[in-house]
Amino acid sequence: MASARWLLLIADIGGYTDYMRSHRMSLAHAEVNTARLLEKVIDAAPGFELIEIEGDAAFLARQADALDTDATVALTLQAAIAMHRAFHVERQYVVTNLCPCHTCTEAENLKLKFVVHVGEVATQTIRQRRKLVGIDVILVHRLLKNPITVPEYVLLSEELYDTASAPLPGPAHEVSQDLEGIGPVRAYFLDVADLPVPAGPLPDPSMLERVGRTLVIAGSGMPHMLGFRRRRRTAPAF
Ligand SMILES: [Zn+2]
């Protein structure tokens, strides 16, 4: 097993409640909407490799050995801003489709948050899929459970935060936690609202586009509504 330094990033969509998933059609549409949103988010960070889709989150990574250490945080924030923008553009299409189900009408409550860490990771390739293993992989996943109350943020582990030599583009707030199986850790989060996110307007889909999107989602929901498919939710082992 090869070991190297990797930048580990989880982009996690929040906002779908159990209530919204409690109806078959809503559940099917939650799955379709989440998949589309995650796809756009992943595409917006071409420097990162997709390691795994974990429920409503994407686990991405990039090898950090070749990165300029001082610039790693700046690069991370740049990627987060691009992913955040892609998420909100796509969310706008979901919000404006004409489906009356709960998950489509309430899609504007969906939020995107990030947790990021840098650490020594072992890699394993199984059937052309790269797997990352090690305590740092567990740590980045555990950081997802945190007491932060702002809806959208980028949480940097202390190891990553400490590599930044230039000032950050927004205030960093410290959070201290006792992570299960790891112990006390410190991390720092930036509120996305404080970051220089592009100010361009979100798309305003035409009625034709809205109808088109509605037909796509109605079509994707069909097998679920008929009970042919069961939702597959990969339960992360963290
Ligand atoms: Zn719907």
C-alpha cells in the first residue's frame, strides 16, 4: 500500500429532512436532485479526484505532495467557492421545476458545506477504484459532525489551517471538539457568506426549460413510484 500526503475534502448537501423523504415520490426526487447537484459540484473541482459518493456527500481528494504547501488553503477555498457556485446554479433549476412534491418545492432549503483536512493517507486500488485509508480519512469524516450553526461553511482542520501563510479571505472561527476514537481536535471554519463568492445572478430558467426539467424529474421518479427500484444509500463506515 502506497502512502502519501493527500488533501481530503467532503462536500456535503444538507437540508433534506426525514419528513421530506417519507413519501415515495419525494424520496425518488430527493435522490435525483442530490445526484444532479453532486455531479455539478464534483465537475466544478476538476483538480480533485472523486473517491466516493457517500449518501448526500461527495468525498474528494487530491495528492498534496506536489502542491505548494503555502497555497493549499487558498486552493482549497478557491475550489470550495467554485463548487458552491455550481451547487447554487443547479439548485436554481431544481427550485424552478414544476414538480409539486416536497423535495422539489423545498429545494431552496438545500445547503452545501465543506470539511477539509490534509494528512498522510494510504491508497489502495481495487478494480480501478482508488480507496483511501488511514486515521486522517476517519478524521475528515468525523469533522462532519460538529456544532457549527451557520448553514454554509468551509471547515479546515488545524493541520490544514496551519499551512496557510497568507491571510484568509474571511474571518476564521475556531471550533474545538472531542472526536470519537480520535480525541480533542481544533478546527477553523469560514462562513461562506464571508467569502468572495461570485456576485453574478443565478439563472432564470425560461418556462420551456422549467417544463423540460419537470419532465426529466417525472421520468426519473417513475420507476421508484412504481416500486421497481429501492433507494440505495451507501452508508459510510465512519
Ligand atoms: Zn419532485
